[in-house]
Amino acid sequence: MDLSIHGKRALVTGSSSGIGEAIAKTLAAEGATVVVHGRREAESQRVVADIVAAGGKATYALGDLATDSGADAVAMVAGDIDILVNNAGVYVAKGWFEETADEWTQWYNVNVGSMVRLNNRLVPAMKTKGWGRVIAIASGVGTKPLTDMPGYSATKVASINLAVSLAHVLAGTGITSNAVSPGIILTSGLDAMFDQMGAVKDMAERAKIAAGFAPGPVGRAGTPQEIADAVVFLCSDRANFITGQNLRVDGGYVPTVN
């Protein structure tokens, strides 16, 4: 299937590892020139090297998107882009009465403020082309919150709301805006947690265990590639009629009372 992404230029924030890395590599495999973003140079360079070794085109941009200066630096390297994937963020698992108001503000600035900064800097230029894609990587807890991570859940519902709002602002421009909400995904962060728990090393078994954190009909955790495939489809011409949506890629996640 031709996704008509060849020749497009894409910025994927937070793409030096995990879900963002998978998205960047999949966009590059479809022929896009990808700007990999991270805060650590060595990790960003590694992803770029992997893309180039596979025959793709990529460069990298460094910057802390929780600051205006960091967003300026990343936007300058990104330049004139066609696709913006707002994936950068911080994951927090703290419960009610453990979180402070200052922490909530900090997490909101990272998870939501980074989106606003880059949208404001890069999306207006897309209008001159009459084509563009803006994707917010949210989370299943944005619409089905867990009781032990209220602050994180609140930032993710905000990112969904902003993605839908932006779609209406961009009506008639040829630019679509959508959110993608992953469920429990097998990333290095989840692996580190398993290692700390002394859990089994088998990936298939870990996927089943992880599914217990957010159960659903599929019966396992997802992979970064499964999220990347959904994102890249939304970035394609095959998704021209999809905007203002929150696509859940979560195995049918059903929250449990906890």
C-alpha cells in the first residue's frame, strides 16, 4: 500500500527511544525525511544511524521542549515540515495525596506545554502547502484514568482535547490533527520495571503479565511498532478524511477498580 509519505519531512519529538523511535523509523521506512528529537545526543545519533543504515534519511535536533528556548532550537533544526508527531513527555505513576500542585504544573508543562510550543512554531507554515499532519501521542488513561496516576492522566486528556481543538482550527487547510492513545506498551521503561521486580525475561510472557496492568480482549501488552503503524497511517493520504479523532491502540483496554 502506497501511503504517499515519500518525500515528506517529519519531526517526531521524544524519538530517541521507545514509541517515538519506532514512529521515526517507520516514517523513514516509508520514505519520509525524519528529524529525530531527544535531549541526549548519543541516543539521538544512534536512532539516526539506524535509519541511515536501513537506507532512510534522518537528522536530529536536541532541546528541552519544556522551555521556549529548547522549542526554538528544535524548531530551527526541523525547519519546514509536513508532519509533526508530538510524542515527547514524562510518565508519572504517583497517587492522589502523593502528588503536589507544583509537580502537576511541571508535568503539564512537559506533556502539554511541549505540544503547544511546537504546534505554534511549526504548524502555521503547513498552511501554505495545503497539506499537513499533526499527531499527539496521548494515552489510554486520558479517557479511562487509573486512580493511581491522576496527574499523568490529566495531562493526557488535555493533549487529546488540544488535538481535537486544533483540528477545528485547521478546518479547510488540508492539515489534519489527531491523537493516538496507546495502552500498555512494551518499552525499555517497562522492561526496567520488570527487571527490578525480577520478572521473567521471555518477552511473550512479559506481554501477558503487562496486560494485567490494563486488561483487554487482546490479552497482552502492545509493542512500539503497533503504535507506530497506526501513527504512520494517520500521517498518510489514506487518512485524509480522519481528523479531530482520538484513536485508541490499546487492545481494548478496560480499566479495573484499584
